[in-house]
Amino acid sequence: MSEPIKKEIREEVLHKIKTTGLSVSEASKQYGVSTKAIYSWLAKDGEQIPSLDLIRKLKKRNQELLTMIGILTYELEQIKKGRK
């Protein structure tokens, strides 16, 4: 039977997932802890893991916004050049 995971390791894993964006599967590999255990810790901690679909949607929206900023910045520069 395996030993229980130390509290310090559990806290470190949860901290990295929450603050650095480390995925549960990567944390599982890195720390040798099952994904089931990590998801259990997150559930007990009241933390919700965003779905992959939500992450993709947010990345797409982020890219759209960056494109808009680029276009607006370019147009503003063209207006400034026209005034000189």
C-alpha cells in the first residue's frame, strides 16, 4: 500500500495548478500523484477547473481582442500622421 501524500506536497501541487496554470495531468506526472487524487483535492478545496472548451474559447477571444487593439493602434497612428 502506498504512503499518504504529505500535506506540503499537496499544497505545492494545488498552488502550482492555481497560480502557474500547471495542468492536472502535468502535475500528476511531475509529483507522481494520480490525477484522481488531485481532482479530489481541488474539489475539497472548492476549486473549479475550467473546461478545455472554455479555455479554447477564452484564447480565441483573447486573440480577437489583440487583433482589434492592433487595428485601432494602426488607425490611430494614421490619424496622428495626417494631422502633422
